[in-house]
Amino acid sequence: MVLYRYHIKKGRKDMKKCTKLILAATTMVTLGAFTGLAANAEENTVKAGFIFLHDENSTYDLNFINAAKEACDKMGIEYVFKTGIPEGQECYEAACELADAGCNFVFADSFGHEDYIIEAAREFPDVQFCHATGTKAHTEEMDNFHNAFASIYEGRYLAGVAAGMKLNEMIADGTITEEQAKMGYVGAYTYAEVISGYTSFFLGARSVCPSVTMEVTFTGSWYDETAEKEGANKLIEDGCVLISQHADSMGAPTACETAGVPDVSYNGSTESACPNTFIVSSRIDWAPYFEYAMGCVASGDEIVADWTGDLSTGSVVLTDLGTAAAEGTQEAIDDVTAKLESGEVHVFDIDTFTVNGEKLESYMADVDTDADYEGDHEAISDGYFHESAEGFRSAPYFDVQIDDISLLDTAF
């Protein structure tokens, strides 16, 4: 095995150097994955830098951290982690520091990092910058800036099937009536990513439990354990008998465990902390993307502007079921998974929901995000809304408010 080391080019004196220190709370961990890169003489050496909004205490960031370690260790790539990087100028500074340290692949994991990563990409044209959940790569048209996401709406739909199976069990054993099959959802913001997530979860549940309704509350933060716990408790007090979330702490799951309310978590299993209420969790496995993108850097191949992983690439996964899952849940998930992969089932099938009592026959989605947030792409064809579609963008743009989902607050 030959270990390649990356050396900063001496001729890059014209590039602006970032001299500001990252906040003291920022953790910088340099880890050499010296198991060896199976490289040939024509491959480029890859040194990877990763920027995370929080640290391992966030289920969201932990999911990225684990995938980055897995991919880099598998490929024998040296890597640098920067944790606790806010969605502000600190992100630009962190990206510059990574580039100056010899990283030729830099990845940031949070939506609000995007503008600062673009700024760094303009300054370091020889470095490939990639960003999760972003919306601008296809319109910026830069050779060294790229977005990535996965069809997690399929994973949330499958998690919704598990939730619907649990509701059916509760109805059958007399715990609730059909009319009491109301779920609650703790979301971070009223962004399309969150709307797409809670809608797909709801539609998955309704595919097996037709009487289900849902209430959604928002916290105004991706990670606020107190607000998420308070949000879950508010939903439970309002009669919600099952809770899910699109927020990154253990606030909602622990509230459910305390109240004895079934819970579908996100980004990883919470069974160890919530053994009595955990049903299942969906998540994006980012390792396939990291292997793809870093492989492109090594080979000199172009990284696509928008990459969307799915069930077939192993990018959308579910955890093992918890003990709170209803009997027959795994069989139901397996059946629906096969139908999603074959195209027999589409998550946003327009025959499965209405908007203000009407079927949604056409919708101009805001794919090319601008300040006016105006629709620019027809997203409905062949009987369903095409989310994260090829030729559009990888990040979700489904922002439709469908019937039977009530928003308790929309301040965020």
C-alpha cells in the first residue's frame, strides 16, 4: 500500500489566507486513516475536511460523522473534522482553514452553511466543495461546488407505515378509537425539507390507517432539546397518541418515553434510551455519497452538481424495529419497500391526498430558489409529485400544505 500525502501548492500565494480563529467551542479533530489507499500512480491524493453544525450529541450530526469515518476508513483517506460550526461566517472561515490545511475535498452538513461554502469555493477553485441539503448548485453552475441529498421522503413514508401499523394495533386492542388516531410531529422550521418529511410520514401512516390525522409544531431550531421536549409534550397533551420528529435532539423521544407514548425517531435508533416506546427510525446513510464524491476527487472525474441517493444506492435506510412496533410491521415495510423500488407506489401520489378538498392536478415548485420563492418547475406528472427529481435538484421542494395535517404554529 502507498500512502499519499497532500502538500499545499507553493504557487497559491495569491489566494487569500484565513487567519481568524474558529470559536473556542469548535472542535478540530485530525484523524489519519492510515490503513492505506489502494491507489495507482494516476490517482490524486485525497484529504477530506468535514464541517458539522453540532457534534456527536446531535443525532443529525452524529449520522454524518459516522458515515464520514466509515467512508474515509474504507478508502484509506486522511480526514479533518470541524464540529460546532454555526451557519454563519464561521463556516466560511472553517472551510478556508481546511483548504489551507491541504484538504482538496470539503463537505458541510447543514442547510445554512451553503452561502459560506459557496464563498469559499470561489476562493479555492482547486478544491471540491460539497454540501448537504442545499439548493443552489444547479443554478450557481460552479465546477467545484455541489449539492447532495437522498430520497429520505421514502424512508419517512416507510416509517409512517410502521406508525400506521402501531395505530391499527392500538385501535384493535381498544387503546384508542379510529377517531382518536391522531399523530404529532415536532419540526424545526417550515422549510420544504421539513414539510416534505412530515407529509411523507403522514401519507405512509394513512396508507395503512385511513382515519389518521396529524398535528405539527415547530421549534425554530435544528437542535433545542428543551423546545423539542416541550413541543412533544404539547402535542401529547393535545391528544396525539404517537409522535415523530424532524429535529435533532433526544427531546421528543425522551418526552414520549416519560409519557408512555409510541415514538418514531429520526437519524438513528433511540431504543437504548427509550426502550418502551421506540418503534423505528429512518435516516440517510451518507457513506455512499462520500465514497462517490471522494472517489471522483481521486480519479479526477466530475462530481455531479446534484446527487440524490435512494433505496437502491443504500442511502435511505431504516433501523431495526423496536419492541414497541406492532406485529406484522416488518412484513408491511418489506412489501412497501419493494413497491417503492419497482415504481408501483409513489410517495406523493396525488390520488392519496387533497388540498382544500381538491385534488392537486398541477403545482409549480420553487426549484430554482430565489428571493421571491416563486414556482418555476411543474412538479406533477404521471399522477404524482416528483420530489428530488433528476433534472430538478436533490434537496426537497415539496412545500404543499395538504388536508388532515394541522399546523399549530408557523412562526418559523
